[in-house]
Amino acid sequence: MEANQSASQVYGIERHTLCLASVSGDSIHSRFALGTLGITEPSEIHLVDFDSDEKALSSTVYKHKCGIRALESTPWNPSQFLAINHSVSAASLPVELVELPEDNLETGSSVQDRPVRSIAELDISSAESSLPRSLACHPASHCQKAAIVSPTEVSIWEVGQGKLEQMSSIAASRYSLEEIQSAAWHPTNAFQLSTTDDICVRSWDLRADSKNMQTMTIDYAHSGKVRALDYNPNLPYIMASGGDDGCVRLWDTRNFSSPLLEIANHSHWIYCVAFNPNHDQLLLSAGADGLVNLESIVSVSSACAIADIDYMSETGSASSSGKELSDTEEKASDGLVAQYDDHETSVYAGKWSKADPWVFASLSFDGRLVINAVPQSEKYKILL
């Protein structure tokens, strides 16, 4: 494991936080948004910009009418967010599409008195036991879909033209699912979604009828609850999962009898796994142990697949992960690249920057946002 060669940038607020979103901005600044729970204080959305050249942070704070449990930036409009409200009342429904005032998106360093603008609200369930807990927007900007996850159901919504329209749903009772934890979209297929419930990982074809909707089930993905899931953006048949057993596992959805790779560098529950959107040999994980781990998983990445193709074109024979690929393995190999212990409480979210592929952020419950960068030595291994 290599030491962190760049100082962490810390943005701290005296608020409890659970949710972090990576936002599309300009090509210079890495932009992140965090929402506060608003337990004992007014709720806010903080828009934080990081200039990697100047190593400088700036922020704009917007008022929100109630606490935020989950927050996602919509890929089709960087000023719009889907939010799951932490507290539900007559004045606020569980899920909300909000917009930040566009004339303030570039300013930074100020607190706005006016609230975010509510575009649409969605009342999924009024029962406390089935209130939404997480959400996932499809990563393709042309596919304006979102999955809203509650313990008893995943509902699929079309988001566009300032309205939310339900398309389909996956009910736990219909498919004998345990408490549903999370969902992740296939990066290129607008109708394929994966979910986690208890120790299982499942995939669904949203075009199929209810009898044929479930296309894959990993019955024992982890020995504890599976709380985190992500698709490899460059190899969509590869998924990463994180569980209460402190392990991250990599799966090939074409043959999922056993994991391709298992990583055990956490000592407590894992809340987040995230592939680097450009260099998928890099994987983030974060959890209840307060640690953020940067892992190299080159053996199950597109870099290894490309090396296989290059070898076959040169030699006319199939390569293996052994001696033939030694040059690739010398550049980068599987293992823990860096471990970040900047947080003092559970880390609930980790996100890669949409502007700079080497920058990532993590957020802990105590309101500490930490921005880090991939170590230079690992960056050179990938690029050279």
C-alpha cells in the first residue's frame, strides 16, 4: 500500500449528513453536493467546488425545507437533484425533485437566504416502515430514469419535463425478497437494474412481465447484509458489492457461481462501493469503520481485457493472466493503493469527480466532507 502523497482537503460543517452527490460542472472544478439531515437545525444543501490546481475549496449553501436522507444529481440537468426527505409531514412528501437557482451555481462562498426550488414531489408511501431510503439515477443523460428504493419496494420513475411518472415496480412481497437495501443501474441498458436485499444480489429486466422480470440471483453474495452495489462503467457485466461482513466482492454476471475477486480491507459494514468512471481498475469503498479505501482491481478491469486483445492480435493466440501479461501487471496490480482515515465517524458515501477522474470525495455522519486524489505513483502506472 502506498502512502497518500497529496494532502486531503476538508470541508466541515456542524450538521449531521448521510448523502453526497457528484455534480457535473465546468472542466476545471470538481463539484459535489451534500444534504444535511436537519435533525436539530435547519436543513441545507451545500454545493462545494474544488479547484485541483489551486487546492482551493469554495461553497454555496442553500436552504431546504426538511432534512435530506438521500441526494442524487440528475445527469441530464446539473442544477436539478432528486432528494429523499428525512422527515415527512403535511408540508413535505418523501421524494422531491428540486432545482438550485442557476444564477448562483458559479459564485460560491455565500449562504443563500432563498430555498431551493421544488419542481415536483412524489408520495410513494406514508408508512414509516416503507419510507424510501435510497435512490439511483440512470447514468446516461438521455435516459431520464430513477429507481426509488424502500425496504418493501423499488419503484421506477420517468423524470422529465418537471414531473415524475411511475413506469414499473419491484415489490418485495411478490418476489419473496427480504428488506431491500440498494439499487444500481446497468450503465448502458435503460431497462436493466440490480438490487440488494439481505445477503442477496439480484438483476431485473424491466421490460419483461412480472414472472420473467428477475434475470439473475446471487443467493449468498455476502455473509451479512449487502448495502452497496455498483456496475463497472466500461465492462457492464462486472459488478462490485459491499456487505456487513466488511468485504468487497467483484462479480461476473455471466457466471456468478463465485466472486472473481474478494477484498477484505474493512473491519465493519461497507456503505459504499464506486468504480472510477474512466479508469475502472480503481475502486472506492467506504464504511462504518471510518475508512475510505482506494483499491486497484486491474485483473478484472477493462485494462486487462484490452491487454488480452492486444496480445491476441500480436500472437494469434489467447493470452492468460500469467506470464504473457507481465508487462501490464508490472504497471499496476491488484491491491490496496491507499487507505484514508480522515474521518472520525461512519463514512456513508464516496463519489468520484465528474470533472477530474483522479479526484474523489467522501462524507461522514458528522458533516465532514474530505476530498482526495489518486496518488501520483498509481496514476503513472495507469497512464504510462
